[in-house]
Amino acid sequence: MSCDPFAERLASPTPTPGGGAAAARAGLHASALLRMVAGITLLKLKQDESSEAAVALSAALKKAEELGAIFESLEEEDIAAFEAYLKALRLPRSTPAEIEMRRLACQSAAALATDVPLAMLEASMEILFLAKKLLDLSRTTPLKAESDLGGAVELASASFRMAELNIRVNLPQVSPEKGSQVRSRWKDLAAGMRRLSSDLREAVLAKLSGE
């Protein structure tokens, strides 16, 4: 048995929290690692708080905090979205009118269940963009805890991939118009994530190897 309350909730034989909430938690931890990297580097600088590097690191720290709050909200939104879908599934279907009402309710709930993970894809990309900014800063400022920055990249990438699974499973149940919109945005984000995460991994490994 885990000492972590969230892990125990995740392990319980109930529908929520599930993979979407776990994906949000991975993103939250990624943001926390970037906060640590920016914070430690800021402390080690021992420079005037108004210096260019210090200002950039303080901005990165604030952005990481904002992203952490977004992931915390997304965790709760994911749970609420899936519970709404389960509620729609339980609607009566004894008459044609009830069947149609249930179908529309399930379609609406499925749409919400794609919106939340889509927002998670976007937030995960923001983590990667922030990690890139920190790595770019390391060209002129010694960056501390670089391996932890790499860990943030991996956690954000995992959050992204897990959220993709939730989009994939709900897409068949949304309207064709909604499905087209989601697929288009998903495709763009996925292409960007693959490129950026690959570049960041190589950059982090190069840093750790002293290249």
C-alpha cells in the first residue's frame, strides 16, 4: 500500500481518478521540476535581482507556477468530465425520445472529455517551451540541476501522450464537426511536440555530457 493519497485513489476500483488525472499530475510534477531548476539557478547566481539573467529566471519561475496551477485545475476537470460522461451513460433509454436524449448527452459529455485532454496537450507544450527558454538561457548563464530539467521534459512528454489516449478514446463519440476541429488541433500539437521534445532531449544530453 502506498503512502501517497493520490496513488491510493488512483489504485482504487473506481472510475475516477484515472489516466487523465494521472497525466495532469505528471504535468504538475514537470512544472515543479522547472520551478526547482529556475529557483536553484537563481540562488546560485548571487547577482543583482535586476540583472538580465535574474529577471529571466524569475519570469521562468512565475510561468512554471502558473502552469502548475493549470495542471491542478485540469486534474479536477478531467475527473468531472468523466463523471459527467458516466452520468450520461446512466440515463434511461426505454423510449425513442429517451434514447435520443441519452445519445445527445453522451455526445456532449464526450466533447468535454476531449476538450480537457486537448487543454492538457497545450499545457504540456508550454512546459516544453519553458524548458527550451531555460536551456537557451544556459548559453550565457550556468544552469543548475540540468538533469532535472530533462526530467521535466520527460514528464511533460508523458503527460502529452497520456492525454492523447483520452482524446483518441472519446473522439468516435463526438459530432463530426467537433471531431474535425479536435483532430486538426491535435495533429498540429503532436507534430510540434515530437520535434521539440526530441530537440530538448538531445540538448539536455549534450549538456550532461559536457558538449
